[in-house]
Amino acid sequence: SCEGCSEKFCLTDLPKHHQEHVLELEKIVTDCDTFQNNISKQEKDLNHRSLVKQVNDWERDSIMKIKQTAEDCRQKLIRPTDDNIAEIKKKLNQFITDLRKIRDDDDFHEIHLNKWRLLLEELKKKLKQPLNVAILEEPTSFINKISIIIKASFSG
């Protein structure tokens, strides 16, 4: 009789029954080997797992958003500064042209000198004076924070 299924077999059928168990055992061993190979492949293929890829994509996109925002802010700071310098240069060039003409014409007096000195100081002050610009950090996030939630664990 078979100890596993408690059925009684004749001497001819018992070896056949045992052979069925041997074949089933071989199938289980083969399935285990295949499963073990699959595990090894997944261990080596970490970057191609869909969730890891999703994290990698999030990281890349977030960095790009930060870089683009920083570049936009730099441009917003550079443009007004460049415009301010260009305006000062234009006024200074006109001022120098006027001064040279007046000097060449020899047509000035003390009141003119004081006026020109004040005008020059005003231009210098305008160059040193920072633009009325501030950086505002908003507490709202434009990058979605991600986290990992593990729903079930394997035990056993």
C-alpha cells in the first residue's frame, strides 16, 4: 500500500504509482529551478523594474523642473540689471557729450558745476543701488513628493 495516499496497490501497480510520484517530484524540482532563475534575473535587472523606473523618471523630471525654474529666475534677475546698466550708460554718454560741448563753448558757471556734480552722483548712486527685487520662496511644492507604500509582506 502507498503510505502517502493510503491506497492499496498490487505489486505490479505499486512501482507505477511510485513512478508517478517520481515524475511529479521532478516537475516540482524543475519548477523550483526555473523560479530560482527568474529571481536571479530580477536581482540583476533592478533598473528595469517598473516601480524603480517610475522613481527614476520622477527624479529626472523633478531635477528638470528645478533647473528650468532656476534658469527662469536667473533670466528675470539678469534682464532688469542689464536694462538698468544700459539706461545708466545712455544717460552718462549723453551727459559726457553735453559736458564736452559746454567745456568747448566755455559757457558755464558755478551753478552748472553743482548741477553736473549732483547729476553724476545720482548716476553713480543708481548704479550701486540694488534693484527693487526680492526672491520669494513659496511654501507650496511644485514637485510632488513621492514615497513608497508596501502593501503586503511575504512570510513563510
